[in-house]
Amino acid sequence: MKTVKSLVLGSAAVLLAMSAAQAADLPIKAKAVEYVKVCSLYGAGFYYIPGTDTCIKLGGYLRGDVAVGTNSDFNGTFNGQGGAHNRLSNYYTTRARQDINIDTRTATEYGVVRTFADITFSWTSGGYAGTGSATGATSYSTAGAPGAQADGNIAQGSIGVYYAFIQFAGFTMGKAVSQFDTPWTNYPGNNFDGLAGGGGTVTGVNQLSYTADFGSGITATVSAQDATAYYQNNLWNVAGSTAAGVIGGAYGTSAYGGNVAPDFVGMVRVDQAWGLFQASFAAHDNHVAYYGASETSGHPADKWGWAAQLALSIKNIPTGPGDTINIQGVYTNGASRYNIQSLMPNNYAMYGSSGLAGAYQSIGFAGLGDSVFTTGGEQQLTTTYGMRGAYTHNWNPAWNTAIYGSWAAVRYNGTAKGLICTSPGVVATFNAGSTCNPDFDLATVGLITRWTPVKNLTFSADFAYSWLDQKHSGSVTAPAAGTVAKPAAVYELKDQTSAVLLLRAQRNF
């Protein structure tokens, strides 16, 4: 018994010694856990970043698209394989996209400091382009039409930086929606990306802007924004025109030089319970490189273009709660991207059937440039005008429908028309008795219906019908266009149309 008792007491002593040693390693008092706290200063969804006085909100959406009858998501069949309307044209195009945005805000003695970033991850199916080879082989293409992204590689995709800006004391610095744009940008009631009739930098433009708030919903903004990516258009030297270029909607060699001046924008907005009124103005510098390959060839002088826009939104109209009318109109001279916005193409080449004897098919082509010139001459600025709008009706909290449309006109002055119509490319293609007139109109009408069965989950179907009203008449003898498998042949000059449908599922969070 003595032996057993000794073992028990010895074991207890060891355990007590071990407990004392472990207790010595423990902190005297555990630190309090920092829980994430709700930040109610800036609306729902904001939380304090632990240990700071900065509030943060995470959001975004996940989207799945099927675009029927088009090579892009989501635009018309205006050129490329889509415009060919043959076996290279997609019957449908698909896209999956994840969007993530991060919004932070901190109250300071100068007002709120805000940062905002919106990043997208996308995968879009591509298409196939003819190679022009004798075997008739085709090659995989991820280029697509305007609005498509070159991301259709196996197990790969694309990343997009839509917005990344800082706001402080009335200033906006970074990549944000242009101050020229309306709050609905390109979408008065639609999902379709190809509406003309107003400015629309949906993916933001680099800028330095200042907004003055006069109270009662009245604000005014002045801005300097980078024109390079979104607002630069063709400056055509018609001396470089070719037959292949002309039938693709290019009336010369685009010869813009480096970016030497930002676009200057001014905007006044009245935002009230009844809706919104906005007036915008922009100035755009057209800066040509050289007449030829060498700087010794000389160059035309710069010319400033401009754009003006009026917009109106009327909310809660008598047809039903939440019903809305959005409408805007724009006029430009030498600044066409403020009308034919950046998600739209600046060249059109659309094929169709023909009833003209001896013609293989019909073609409608048109090109958009901010100016036209020739070697030794000055720039001739291009005029455009147009409008877009939509009416949205809410049938009930789960269903709504919008009818929308747009129209834009592109007009070249007499000198520019003379330069284009006597250029080498036009002379080589237009047949005797045909008429060259590079002016054109572009219009779209559409209908979209949305179903939201539960909050933040929406299914939609959007049908858009577009037509190109080109002003050329007669016929052309066109060279082969291998990338769209079109043979060298006679083609009737004729207006063309596009009909596309987008089916979309989107979950916001």
C-alpha cells in the first residue's frame, strides 16, 4: 500500500507542476474580440473595417448570357463574321461573367473620402474566320464583333477594370463614367449594347473632374478626360483608301497622332423626385499624325470638334408605380464618339440577298470618321446627330417591360464627300452608273421583358432589330474578303438589317 500511495502522490505532484507551468505561459487577460460593426452612415451593406473609421461595402453580380443570332454579347451583326450572314456567322454566342465592386468611405473634416473599384472576370465564346486559302480552311477567332472580348481561349478568360476612382471634396480622380453621360449611360431601358444617340462610357474613362453641389438636386461639373481609349475615332487620309478597305467601311488610312489634349466636358444636372434634366457639352481635339510615312511629309492643322447633349428622365408616370421614360438627344461635329458610343463599331459591312441581275449578293457598308482629309489638305469635320430613349412599365413587383429605340445620322460635308468618292478605293470598286454618298443612318428598336422571382435575381429576354440605311446606290465589284469567305464578285448596294436576342440570368449581391 505504501508503494501505491507513493505513486499516487508522486503523480499528483507532477500534474500540479505541469499545470502551474502551463498557467505561467497563458496571458493574464485575453484580448477582446473585435467584431465587425454595421456602418449606417452611407446606407445598407456598409461595415466598419475593424480597427478603423473607414466603412466598406462589397457587391457585384454573376451573370450568364446567351446571345442568339450574333457574334458578340450583346450587339448587332454589323460587320465581320456576324455581318457576313453565312456559315461563319454564329447562331449564338455565350458569356459567363463575375463582377466584383468595392466601395470604401471615410468621413473627414473636408467631407467624405470615397474610393470605388469595379472589376469583371469574363469568358466569352469566340467564332470562326475564313482564311482565304484554297482549301477553304477556317481558323478560330476570339475577336468577335464590337462588344465581344478576345477571351474565348480554352480555360482562360479576360479581366476588365470598369471603374477605379477616388472622390474627395467634390473631385473625382481616376476611371469613372464620363461626366458627359446620363445616369443610365447606354441603357435607357435595355440590355442591348449597340444604341446610338448619346454618350456612354459604360466601362469608365480616366478623368479629373470637379462637381459643385448647389443644393435642391442641382449640380454642375467640369472635367478633363482622356480621349485615347473611348473618344478617338478615324481621321481618314483618303489617299490611303483601298478597294478592300472601302467594302469594309474604311474610307482611308486612319492617321491620328498622339494624344496631346484631353477632352473638356461641362455638365449641369437637375435631379428631383419627378425625374432628371441634364445638359452636357464636350470639346475634342482632332490631332493628325502625318500625311505620309515620314514627318517630312507634313500634316494638317489640328481642329477642335464638339458635342452637345440634352437628356430628360420622368419617373412615376400615370401608367403605373415606378414607370419611367428616359430620353436624350445629341449633336456632334468632329466628336462622333459622343453619339456613336464606344461599344459600337465605327465601320459597317453587312451582306444580304439581292434581286439585281448579275449580282452575287447585296452589301451595305458605311464608315465613321471624325474628319476626312487628303495629302496637302486640311481636315473636314464630320457631323452627326441622333437620339435614344425608352419607356419602362412595371406590370407588378416581379415583372417589367421596356420598349426602347435609337437613331443616329452621320453626315459628311461636300468637300469630304468629294474626297471620299474620288479616292482610289471607291474608284476601283464602284461600277458605272452607281452613286457614291458616304452619309448613313443607323437605327434600332427593341423590346425587353424582365422577371425577378426573388430579390436580386432577374431573368430577361431582350430582342433588338437594327437597320443600316446607307446612301450609296447601284453596285460595286468587290475583291474577295477571305476572313468572311466572300468571293470577288458584283454586289448590289443595299440597306441591311440585324435581328438579335439576348437571354440573361443575373444574380446581384
